[in-house]
Amino acid sequence: MGLIAGILQPIYGGFPAILMAPVAFIQKPTRWLMAISRYKATTSGAPNFAYDLCVNKIKPEKLASLDLSSWEIAFNGGEPVRAQTLERFAQTFASCGFCKQAFYPCYGMAENTLFTAGGLKAEPPIIRFVKETELLQNRVVLSDELSIDSQPIVSCGRNWSNQKIMIVNPESLTKCDDGEVGEIWVTGESVAQGYWEKPEQTQQTFNASETGTKEEPFLRSGDLGFLLSGELFITGRIKDLIIIRGQNHYPQDIELTVQKSNPALRPNCGAALSVEIKGEEKLVIVQEVERSYLRNLDVQKIVGDITQAVTLEHGLQVYATVLVKTGSIPKTSSGKIQRYACRTAFLNGSLTVVE
């Protein structure tokens, strides 16, 4: 996202761009918005967690010095886009001139030379409400916003150019109906040829075809989602999906519940995992603690709050909770949680454990 949208596109288009190291933003989130304000940037964006970080970390007294009125496209991609995040950010920075309509939820992959789906600049984000219990069973049933079982889900836009997006059952490799959750497959001129010197992985990922057809090969994204009236909605990752007692649970939903359960827990710095214990899938929580809470940490209270919140919200029993030191949870260079690495570290005992 940073390389293609932030560097190559400005070079190709011949317009100025301001670059900032991700670590500079993580250290002090206000730097991002200060740069937009100072240079009158029109286009800038980040994964969803970055918008949350701005709301949580930028103090109210800083808002008066920010002018975000030039910001026309605030793209949000790289991880599931949350309706709550869009609303909180828009409300927090409205006084700075930020317009909610500037939000541009989108979806892309390095394997597809970044851009896969996006909306129209002039349109506000499209949000639909679905029944949460049905979504966990890979079914999409529209719901009323005020319904108890209602969950908002944000569209990442539509298919563009000459490519094709198809939703496929990842087990039967058959095309899903409109409004049914499956794996996102893509074909088109932007799809890469494969992975460098990895023929087996290339064959599995870049040469997929629907059962019983002879269509051109598709790229398997490894992401779950559905199409509804041409709009693409992302629901999670196949490899990250937690299945306990035959029920699907998206880790990002459990992680959000955990991080809201106690103020000592760092937002966007936790992982919900499943591990097999005696032939049964069990839920494990790995979560960072805010540095300011480390000295007088009430571990029993925090673990109790996590257990209670997860049980109430998701009907799940937490097998193990691991509290780890600030800044120690495995992440990618762009700040995304590496759940597989967390799971490996949990199993081999290499996490930097507080308790």
C-alpha cells in the first residue's frame, strides 16, 4: 500500500508526495495529521487501527492546531474496516475540518499490484447491517440497525477495470451465491505471475480454478468476504478464522472485546488464537499491557475482566490468557498483528510474558 499508492503512483502521476516512516507515526500519532495539515495533503491513508490510534492518543488541546479541510481521500485498507472507527474519527476531528465523506474504504493485495476494490470519491462509505449469528455461519442476512443481533459492516467498494472478483467456497471450490461468505478470488491484468522461486506456493495461490470449469486461473486471496449488489465486504482471514464447537469466530471481533474490557490493555495490540488441546480447539488470548500500568498490575482483575467479557459477548471460554510486555507482540512492519507468529510463540513459550 505504501510503496505503490504512496511512492510509485505520485512518481507516475508527477505530483508531490510527503513520506513518513511508520515508526514516526506509531511513536506519536499526531505527526500524521500534523503533516496533512501543514502540507495541505489531499490524499492519505492507513489501516483501520491507525485511525483508532489517532482518536485514542491525540489530546483534545491539539485539535485546535490541526486543519484537515484539504483531506479529500482518507483511504482505509489493509485490515477490516470498522464502522465504529469511521464514526469516532469523523466526530473527533470534525472541528478540524475533516469531512466524513472523505473516507475511502478499499481492499487490495500485493499479489494484485495493490488495488482490488474501492468506491467512488464523491460517495460516502456504504455501511450495511447484518445478523451477527448468521454471519458466523457464513450466511449474510440483512438486519435492522436497532436489532439486538445487528452488526454493521463496511463495503470496500466495487470491482474496477477489466478484472473479475468471485466469491468461492474454499473447500468445494464452487462459486458462492450473492450474499454468501466465501474466499475472495481475483483475476485480471494486475495479478502478478507468482512468488519468487516458490513454485508450489505459486501453483496453490495463483492458479486456482472453479470446480468443473475451464476459466482462466484466479488468484486466491486467503481473505473471506461476500458480494452484495456489487459491493465487496470483507469479513476476515481464512487462516485466522477460529472455529470452536463448529462455530466460526473472527479473531478481530474477540480482540476488540478483550481490549475494551480493561483500561490497562493496549488497543490494537492483542491476538485471539485457537490451539488444539487433546483434540479440541481452545481459545487463547495474547494481549499487551499499557506501559503505565505495569508497575501496579492487578493481573487477576484483568484476566477476570477478559474472561467475563469474552464469555458474555461471544459465548466462549478462554483457555489461556497471556499478558505480554508493551511493544512485544509480533507485528508486520505496517503494524498488523501476526497471529500465526503469536500462536507459534505461545506454543513454544517465547512470548515476553508479564503474567
